[in-house]
Amino acid sequence: MHRRERALSIALAIATLAWAAHRALRPMDETDLFFHLKLGDLIRARHAIPFQNLFSFTYPDHPDPDLAWGFQVLVSLLHQWEGFAAIVVLESLLVTLAAALIHKGSVRAGAGPLAASIALVLALLAADQRIVARPHLVTFAGIGAITLLLIEAERRPRLLWLAPVLILIWANFHAGVFFGPLLIALTLLGGRFDRVRIVSFKEALFILLLSIVATVMTPAGLRLPRYLLWHTGLGATRVIEEFRRADAWDDPWFFVLLTLCLLALIARGRRAAWRRALPALAIAPLAFRSVRFVAEWALIAAPFIAIGLTPLERWLRERRSSIWLLAQTLAIGLFAFDIVASRVEAANPLGLAEDVVPFRAIEFVTRNGLRERLYSDLDVGCYLLWEGWPRYRVFQDARLPAYPDEFHRALDETPLEPAAWDALLRRYRVDSALIADPGVNMRAGSFDPEEWALVYREDDALVFARRTPRFAAVIARYEIPLRVRFRFDGGSRVEPIDEPPARAPFHDAAGRCEWDRRLARALFNEGDRAGARRATDDMRERRCPEPSVDGSGAR
């Protein structure tokens, strides 16, 4: 390779990695991080891992197979040092490290510089939804390290003995460590098909055995196998976005990569390089079954895709070298343009996203004493336990194995009908609720006004309070005379409550005037001028003071 070509290839690799870092450098908006932070703080304070739920009032004593203690302590230390900015930097560094290892492995396996960059970019696009501040970022780096180690071991077989050490470190940061032994086994098996023997059969078996043992050499021990088996039944217990099957509409880049893998396999025929192809093909069904593994699979598949694209790059370089050089130059330019264009008007990436949770609603429930037995969704629960424990416990959070299967089944299978939902909440003595993203949250319409008062309403959250003497003052001060309805084909909508519910504190003359005044204001804010006028007319009939519906009564 000429000096100019080599310099351009190096520049392309740097630009690709800079783009990878840029993709991860964004405000922290991952709510799972909050429970990891709280556990990290707790581990540092107690010098022990609790291995039980602790943070919920529903199942505080249920076992919690914490398999990410190393990551939790790391982010706790970083947050103490420089807040969320340091965690955002960590996220970007881990993604960049994983990208660098995969890119280096692709090139060392024989891929061209342009092919390696294209494959890596496609892998990162497929992984985009999983580029968040969670411990699986360590698994990204672990996959990159094991992939490069296996490729380098073809030249220096003794390097393979480092695999159990890497896996031991990896195991203390994330349960995705099971990919380590799996990659080793599939790569060595593929090598037999390729008639490439990295180490002897006995050495391979011993290294693989050590690697498997290393996965459980952690404080969690044999909780790892049980945790992995727990995943096999999760689809029947809780409907969670990241556990759904991959589909072409939501995960197009997965299917692009899968197609490229199959095309590469067909094109190479007998020269398929099974030690690269077998891991990608064997793990693809796992990614298809659960999109939470698409990112890991994409990184595993990238070297094989890069090798598959290399004959095209080689042809272009030999026949149209000027176009090949131009293509690399354009790629560098596109990376630079995307980075600069995205940063011109973007918010400061080094911090907490402003909309990660409904902060104003949380402040409202805290200020008005609604936190003790508060229902909230998984994401908000993560923030609430980080911000409020031990003063407050939560209904649920995203540590799914820390709750029993019957709990998950009940939450998914309870109908939207208010009576059934209220019966479930009564089982756990819930007397308030914070519903985030009410426009699309199907539980927004599950609260009967006869039992629940709507006391807070913004675009990002609703708050309901049960009609009990304890919350009488809060309801009297804040109740909004609207009922929320939900339909799958239209989301949430509101309708007026013309008459105060039987247990609402608005049945005397002054109370009815206040009810109509609030109703007029609420309908005006909804854009229902006719409804606001009707409520105003009702007030006139009762000789109530006139409300202001000219925009000054914004909710």
C-alpha cells in the first residue's frame, strides 16, 4: 500500500471511530442507570452486594441477582466525581473502544479499510437503541476484545490463554459475559471447518472450560445461569419493548446486516471463513428472538460482513483506484459533516437529559405527600428509588428479576377496565399514581373518577390520588374535573366531568362554583371553547363569580 493510501486508510479509521464516539456522546436519558447508581452507592457504603430487592414496597425481600456490581461501583464513583457528565463520557469511551476493537479485528482478519468502516457503521446503526449508559456497554467492549483476541491467536496461539482472564473481568460487570465462551466455542468449531487449527483440541477444551468457569467467578456466582434461564420465560410474563422479536419496520438495520451475512456466505462458497461466519449465523436467531441482543450480534457479525465486502473493495482499488480513494475521502467527509451538523444546535451532551423523567410531576407528588404508596411505571420507578430511597420505596423498577413472575403477569394481564386495575392496586395498598407519557400510556384511562381524583396534568405526566381522608386536602386544592380515556387506535383523550363525583369535596354551593370554575378553565385549555362557555353558564345560574377563560387560567 502506498504511503498516501495508507494515510487515507488511517484517516478513515480515525473518522469512523470519531463518528462512533459522537453517536454515544449525548445527554444521559437512560433511566436504568438510576438503579445502578443507587446500588453502586449502597455497595460502596456497605462493602457488600444486597442481592435483594430492597427498594420496592411491593416485594422488598425478593432476591435480586445483581450481576453488574463492577459497573455499578464504577458509575457511582464517576457520579460522585463529576456527576452525569462523567458517565456520558464513560458511555462514549466504551462504545469507541468496542468499535476500535471490532474495526481492528476486521482489518486483521483480512478486510479492506473501507469495507471494515462500512461494516462497523452498519453495526453501530443496528445497535443504536442500545447505545445507552448501561452495563451491557462492557459486553460490547468484551465482544470486541474476544473477537480481536481470537483473530490474533491465529498468528500467536498463546494469546488465546488470555481469554479466561478477560472473561473473568467481564463477568463482574455484566451478565452478557456468556457471549465470551460462546464466541470462543463457535470460532474454534468454525476453524475446524476451515481446517485452521489455532490450538490443539485439548488446549481448546481447557481454555473453553476455564472461560466458562470464569463467568461464575463473581460475587453472584451461580446466579448467572439462573438469570439467563429466567430470560427464556420472560416473554410469557412481561411485555417489554427490548424483549420483543425483531421486525423489519423497527429494526431495519438488523435485517440489512443479516442479508449481507447471507450474501457473503453465498458469495464465498467453500471459502466461507466459517470461523468468522459461524458466530454470526449461530447467534442471529437469538437476536431475532429478542432485540436486546441485536447490538451484540451486530458487533459479532461486523468482521464477517467486512470480509464479505472486501472483494468489492479490492476490485474497486485494482480497477478504479481513483474512485476507491475518492470513496474513502467522501466517507471521511460524511463522518465529519454528520458530527458537526449534529453538534451545531444540539444540547450540551455532558449531563442529564431534561426529559428523562417528568421532574415537575415528581416534585408535585413529593411536595404533596403522595410518595408513600405511589404507583409508577418502570422507568420513573428507577429514578424515584435513586432519588428517594430509603425515605421512599417504589411500586416497581426496571430490575425485572427482582420481582416475582406473578407480579409481572398481573401487571400485563390485568384488563384496562378501571375496576380490575383498581383491584390490583388495592392488593398492594397503592393510593396514588404517577402516569408518565399519558398520551400513549394505556393505563392513563384506568382510573375511575369515583375512586380517583386527577390532581395534576401536563403533557408528560398525570397524577391521581385515591379519594381517602388522607388526601382530602390535596384533592380539594388540585382536582381537575376531567376523566381520562384510552383507546389503542387513538391514545388518551379527556372528557369533562360535569357533576362532582360522590366522594369529591365539591357538593356545597361554594364547592359547586369551584368545580364549574375549574371545569371551565380545563376545557378552555383543551381548546373546547363551547364546553368552557357551558361551564360558565352553569356558574351564572348558580350566581358564582365569573371565571377567567381568556387564557389566564392555563393549567
